[in-house]
Amino acid sequence: MSKFTASVKKFLVSEDGPTAVEYAVMLALIVVVCITAVTSVGTAANGKFDKIATELAK
């Protein structure tokens, strides 16, 4: 039982997980992807609205 508690204690104390810098890099990449997606969707929507406006003006 003492081996189990020692291993649990070691697991909880270890700092092998991701650091704040890695989280910041992941967040930055997610933000870049979101901005790219929103820009792409906005451009496509603008094109559709321009096409509809042109058709309605005829």
C-alpha cells in the first residue's frame, strides 16, 4: 500500500505536463485558425450578397 501512495504522490507532484508557454502557443494557433475561418466565411458571404444585389438591380 505504501508503494501505491508513494506513486500517487509522485504523480501529483511531478511537473511533466504542458507548461503555460505550450498552452499560450496552442491558444495562439487556435486564434489564427479562427480568424482565418471567419475571414474566409465573411469573404464568401460578401460575394454572395454582391451577386444577389446585382441580380436584384436588374
